[in-house]
Amino acid sequence: MARIAVFGAGYVGLVTGACFAELGHIVCVRDVVDEKIEKLNAGQMPIYEPGLEDLLVRNRARIRFTLDAAEAVDGADFLFVCVGTPSTYSGDADLSAVWTVLAELPVDTRVVLVMKSTVPVGTGERVRVALEARGLDDVAYVSNPEFLAEGTAVRDVMHPDRVVVGAFRPEDADRVAALYAPLETTIVRTDVASAEMVKLASNAFLTTRISFINEIANVCELVGADVVDVARGIGLDHRLGPHFLRAGVGWGGSCFGKDVSALKQLAGNSGYHFQLLSAVIEVNDLQKRRVVGKLEKRLGKLRDKRIALLGLAFKPGTDDLRDAPSLVLASRLLAEGAEVRAWDPVADARDLLHGVAFCETVLEAVEGADGAVIVTEWPELSGLASPEVREAMRYPLIVDGRNLLDPAQARAAGFVYEGIGRPSPPSGAPAPAPDRSVELAG
Ligand SMILES: NC(=O)c1ccc[n+]([C@@H]2O[C@H](COP(=O)([O-])OP(=O)(O)OC[C@H]3O[C@@H](n4cnc5c(N)ncnc54)[C@H](O)[C@@H]3O)[C@@H](O)[C@H]2O)c1
């Protein structure tokens, strides 16, 4: 049993802390936001992450929360740094929260400092120099990047594909690797710089796959192919695999944008122009806007048209709105003069999107709408092509930004259906009459 301090009570810190408590360790999670710590101490959740609350309740005896840095590291064997590392205006990673953590460590701290936050290559070396400068000779450093995905974070941490441990000294790597011994996984041991690069390169590769399939989708639209079938045909190749080949409205979220940008900047700062990543980012920027063109194809000018945005979180299973395509889309639609009504089962965008009407139910959002856009593939939307929705809409247009629905079924139910990278009838075709036999069959 180890004593573990976790700095940062966000998606990574809370899940990391809860999972180490589940593995039998004594955990103290520290954050700087009073409200978060108050909520956690009151047994409330500051974020939405499936399975996390159960884990925290079950391990209440082994996990506590504090605002006090000294209290958190007092007697700790490990300090997991899980603070945010957002983008600066230049596209580099903002490491100010990481430097604050170092500045807050009491002089007599004796821990293995484990970096879980995503940081540029070279950060570990800079931290080592900073620790030396502060005389923190009993603080060892290990890079242990996190690969969890929001929505499945608890499962991802308890059943990781791999755990990457990069250290300056083998004995420090041994201590961190031992924490993961109960998990059935491969431990990849590297130097610190390589561990840092594994994380950035993984996210860059995932976004590259998505931008790749989105470009294939855009060509499919021009030549009459269906990207869903194409992706299936590609993904069954064992050399390629099926993951991250789903065409849609583009990638977003708290990590992809900032990490891809940080890698591109890191390369640029080191004298290398990372052309591929520039294209990956540009393709994604354009992809988020393509939905507007699809709406215009059917509705003409969008001024005063009522558009329902269904799903706001950057993906299902989370309330995280950071860099969500929905934000770009809503802003574009408002700029075109459309009336935007939005629905999401958990994400609250009231502070981010002004001029949007937020609705409690899907039916309320599509009421009188000229078009409904599936932005996030929440399971609740799989039954969108229903008689009630068709009845409620002024014009029965569904733009399926995640290829969630079956086009044939949606059309048979009387909707004008536009997917991403899927064949669609030319504009100007009248809305199909609902096939009553389909309706009666339920
Ligand atoms: N969210 C993900 O899916 C994910 C996945 C893998 C890696 N990461 C990386 O993990 C890091 C954290 O991401 P997140 O999504 O959990 O961020 P987050 O914004 O949800 O949480 C970060 C927390 O750190 C707190 N904090 C800031 N300064 C602090 C300090 N000095 N001491 C203690 N707490 C402090 C903030 O108040 C916040 O609660 C980032 O580097 C991110 O790139 C995130």
C-alpha cells in the first residue's frame, strides 16, 4: 500500500485518484478550486464521468480531498501531477499550472513526482533542473502519460492498453511500475523524452486517422460512395484496424486540439515543419463547417431558419465542452442568422453559447425546426427518425453529423436525410412522404 497525492481534481486526477484507492492505496487529491473540493467533500461530483461516483463512494475510506498542497504531500510516496496544460495563444502548451505545483512543494518533500499531465517533450528535463534549483533533492521524476478517454475513463485506467513509464533512473521507474502491477497490461519503459513523445504522437495519430477518413468521406460525397461501408472495408484489414475511422463533424475535446497543436509547435520550435499535422488540423477546421453547407443545400439561406443542434458535448458519455465541434457549429449558424435550439443530456453550454435556446428534450428542440443536426452521437438520438419528430418539425431535414442513423430507414420515415460521406439525392428533391407501413411497424 502506497500513499499517493494527486494534484488536480479534473477528469484525469479524479479518475486516477479513485482507481488507485480502488487498488488499495491511500489517496489525497488536491485542487485549487474551492468549489470542487467542497463538492467532493460533500459527496457531490464536480464532473460527469460514468462509474466515477460509484468508485469514489466505494473507496471513501481511502480517498480524501484538500485545497492544501502541504497537507496532500505530507507523508506521500508519490505525487501524481494531473493539472491542466491548455494551449497558449502561440499553440504551445501552457505549463504554468505545472510550475505552480513545483513552487508549492515544501522544501522537505520526499516523493516520486509522476507527470500524468500531457506536456511537451523536454518538460521532464526542465522539471529536473527546476527541482535541483529549489534544492528538492529527494524528489524523483517519472513521466507516466495518461491515455484515458472521457466517457470510458474508469475502464481505461483499470484496463489500460499499456502503461508508459519514462524515468531518469531505473529505480524510480520500478517504483511507479509496481503501482500498476495488479493491472494486466504491458509496461512500456522508456527514457523521459520518449514517454512524453508517446503521448503526443498517439493523439496526433488518432486525429490523423479521423481527418483522413473525413477527407475520404468528402470525396465519397462527390463520387457517390458510402464512407460507412468504405471505413468497414478498410478497418477489417488487420494492418489498419477499425478504430478512429468514423467520419463526422470533426474531432474536438479537451486534448486533441491542444496536443496536436503542441506537437506541431514543438516540431516548429525545434526547426522542423510538421506538414502532415498542419493538414490534419486544417481538414478538421473545415469539417466542422461542412454541416452548414449541407443545411444550405436543402434550406437555402439560413437566415431565420430554425435549426436544432442535438448533442453539444464533444462526444457521448461526457459533459466536457472543451473544443467541441458544437460550439463552432452553433456560432456559424448564429452568424448566418439562424435560430438555434440545442439539446444535450448532460453538457451545459449556457455560459459558452449566447443567443442559443437550450431545450430539456429532443422533441422540444426540434419543435418547428427546419433542420435537425446530430452533432454528438448520444444513444438517445438513435431513434430520432420517429413519427413524433417528423410531426414536430416544420421541414423534416436531418443532417446526421455522426452517421448514427440508417439513411434508408430515415428516408422511409419521411425525412430528408444528409449524412457525412454518404450518397444523397440532389437538392431540390421534395421531402419524402412518410412510409406509413414503416410507421405502423414501429
Ligand atoms: N481529459 C482527458 O481526456 C485527458 C486524457 C489524457 C490526458 N489528459 C491530460 O491530463 C491533464 C489534465 O487533464 P484534465 O482533463 O483532467 O484537466 P481538468 O481541467 O479537468 O483538470 C485539471 C485540474 O487541475 C486543477 N489545478 C490547477 N492548478 C493546480 C494546482 N497547482 N494544484 C492542484 N490542482 C490544480 C484545476 O483546478 C483542475 O481542476 C492535461 O494535461 C490533459 O492534457 C487529459
